Amino acid sequence: MNRLGKMSFNKVISWLLEGDVSIQYQVHRYLLSTERKDLQDRIASEGWGAQFLSKRNNNGHWGQGYYQPKWISSHYTLLDLRNLCIAPDQPLVKESVNKILRECKAEDGGIYPIVQKSDVCVNGMFLNFASYFGANEESLESVVDCLLAERMPDGGYNCRSNRSGARHSSLHTTISVLEGINSYKLGGYHYRLPELLDSQRTAREFILLHQLYISDKTGSIIDRNFLKFPYPSRWKYDILRALDYFQQAELPQDKRLTPALDYLLDKQNKDGTWNLNAKHPGQLHFEMEKAGKPSRWNTLRALRVLKRFDAGIAADLKKAYHELLY
């Protein structure tokens, strides 16, 4: 699948390493297979990480509270910080996560009630960042219970299952829950883990059944928005987000990923980068990247996907690392 030459690869890696320190850290970790804790430790004190932390209110929240307004609330800011790979033991962040667990639980045990019941998609995202930041396992138990109670018969999840009686899973909700389960597993948690892993298996199969974006009934594209690559993804599904999940979960190649991988390569610029598509509308703390321009976020994510599923790209990244190093 690789259409990048050696020189282009070196240029792309060099360009990525000129970006925010969070991008630099993830390039080393995910593309060059080198752990640079010194870079990770700097995320909280410079660049995007420092800007997000500077927006935190004295009450421990961002925005007007846990979920309002989008996208500057505590929920989405903490998700952004998790995706920056800021150090998991960052004190202000851990304090905010613990505050949410104390103050923002619904009667059903989940986080953030909507019409008296918590939102499944929100809880999947919460489990993702709360697990990453090392939340107390006992505090997460009711969140896990709430998620498992909403598992759909077709194997996935739908945020409307506990409110309007949805009968078919949603790709939006399913990917959020899968990311949460993966973060929970990587965090070393044990409560109901076998059930979560079984749910993970069927939720993955639900996405793969659709080849990530194709109707299993008609063969048509489910939603053309799934083929756009905005970032941050927020709660919304797209194939790059899904592919990034599959590589993070270290899953083997599956032929049902091929259409999405081919599409991802088709969207690559001639210089080896990927553009940022229009962002999801809503308030921002600040703008990380401009839509319509080459995106370090999307290029990083695309390359770590292709490194996992394309042996040629993995080899070229290894060569690029040695040439940059020596």
C-alpha cells in the first residue's frame, strides 16, 4: 500500500517533529518506537497541553461544568488532554476526574444524567479518559455496570438504548465504548473485565460487519461524514478514528478493514501528509490546526494505522528513524 518514497518519509517525520510537543512525543512512541518521557513531561508546561490546563476554572471544571458548553466543558477538555498523552499522573487533571466521580454520577451509576439516565456514549468516553488518568477502580465500578447493562443484541452500543428504546447499535456510541474498554484494560483494572472483553469482541465485530462504513444490507455508504477526518473527533465516528482504535488495540489484519485502509491512502497528499477536514461546530478553547490544511494530527494517526497494517510502511518508518538518528 505504501506510496511514499524514502526521502518523503524522512521529510514527513521531520515535519511532524516540528509540531507541538504532544505530537513529538507520539511520533517517537507510536511511529519510531522510542519512549521519550522527557517529551511527555513537557506537555503540561508548554504548547497545547499548557493551554488546555490554563483554561481550568478554580472550581476544578472547564467551561460551565462537566458537559457544557461543547467543546470547552470538562468532559471534552479531559478527553483532549488524554489524547495529547499528557502524563497520566498530572495532579490538576487527576483532581478534576475525581471531582466528576464524586459529584456527577446519575442514579443509574453512570456519569452525567440525560433525562434521569446517563448517556452511554458519554460514559464510554469518560471510561476512556478516567482509566487513562488512573481513577480509583471502585469509583469506576458503577460506570462499568451502567455500560454493560446497555449492551445491544447486535453486539454494539447505542446512546439511545436507555432513553428511546433503540434496537440497532450506533457506530458513534460503539467506538466510544470500545475506546473506553481498551483504556480500562490497559490501565490494569479488573472489575468485570471478562465481561467487558466479551463485549469488546462483539462490538468490534459489529464495526467489522460494516467494513467500518458500508451497510451490511445494501452495500452503500452508511454516512458520507464517516469518510471525513475532522479532529478532535469528539463523540462522532469516522473511519480514521475507527482504524486508529483497531491499531491501538493491536488487532491483527482483517480483510474487512481493506476498504477503509484503501480510502485512507487515497486521501493522502502527494507530499505524504493528510489534511484536516472541517471541524465539528462548537466553542473551542483555541484552534490546534486549520481545516483544509495538512494536519499533523491526521498524518500522525494515519501513519500509526498504516504502520500496524502495512509491513512496508513499518519498515520505512524504521529506516527513517535510523537515518534521522544517525
